[in-house]
Amino acid sequence: MLPPFEKRCNCQVNVIAVGTGKALKLGEAGDVDVVLVHARPLEDQFVAAGFGVNRRDVMYNDFVIIGPPDDPAHVHGVKTAADALKRIAAAQARFISRGDESGTHQKELELWQRAGVEPQGRWYRSVGQGMGQTIIMATEVRGYTISDRGTYTKFKQGKTDLKILFEHEAGLFNPYGVIAVNPKKFRWVQYELAMQFIDFLTGAEGQALIAGYRVAGEPVFFVQDRK
């Protein structure tokens, strides 16, 4: 995504790769010009508090519940994600949580609440790590976790043998948004360049690049129908 934008605008984009919670905190401190995030309730709070402006939809994928092929908690075949988590908790099967205030972590907490379960005990580990490391740790302990489909697709190519055990529920929809940091709150942010970046991501060229991106031949992000 970045090289064509950098060439067009004669600039360099410095990427800080963190979860949504930390990304929004950077925005709240005025330490970045634009945030690309995926936790809509937190995004709306960020904008409502005056830290961000001009939020736009960029792309989407979905979340999946993954676990060991032998599925000791018998998650496969349940009707809802909440039912899957109930079974994991009832079996006290190992579950690795990102625990990092990311969009994925926020979705996990939402699902535990929906399941009526407060996860705690030796079977539940909150590790404060990114998605990739969380998948690796879940693989090592033969446990379960929640992942965005894109990261799982990348890591199943030789880095994990965990399988998707629950997917395709409406509540697992995972939209991504981009927000400019408010120049009225932080006069030093590069607002005009941030808006050029937002226009690029949501315009025809950026959307085509997103739609065409593949991991091992599989699409990992989707864009809105532009008809």
C-alpha cells in the first residue's frame, strides 16, 4: 500500500504497528497524524471526544475461533461464538488472550460477556502480545484463541497447525476504519497529508490494492462493493 502513496505525495510514512487501543492512545496524545484501526465502539469514542475527524470505512474481514485439531472442548459444530467460549470455559481448555486492548481483544471481551463467562483461572492466559505471537503461544500449549482471518491465513503456512473451529457468524464481522487526528486539538499534526492518505486508502487505487492482496493465494481483506 505505501510505496505508491509515498511516490505520489513525495513523503515517507512511518508505521507504528500496535493494536487498536494503543493506536488510539497515540492519537489522543497527538503523537501520530492518522490511525488505521478496527474496533468501532472505541473509534466512535475517539471521534466523539474530539481526538479524531473524518473517519472512513476502509476494508473488512472477520474473526475466527481457532484451536487444536483434536478440539478437546468440542467447539466445532456449535451454533454461536458465545457457545464456543462457554464450552472452552466449561472444559477449562487452555485459551490464550491477546490482552493488549487491540480490536481483536475488544471483540474477545465482547464475546465472553455475551457468553456470560468471566474468564479466569489457570486455563486462561492474557499475554499482552500481538496476534502472531498469540497464535504461536496457543499452538505451543495446544490451546484456543480468537484471530482475525488474515493473520491466521498467514500463520497457517507453516507456523501453526491450529484449525478454524468456528467461523461465519455475523457478530464476528471485523471492519477497519481510518481516522485523521484532529488538527484543532494538535496544531502540529500533518492534517493535509493525513487526508491525502485517507483519500488514497478509500479511493479507487487503494481499494484495488486491498482487494488484490493475497496470502498463499487467499484474499485476506475485502472492500465495499463500489458499483
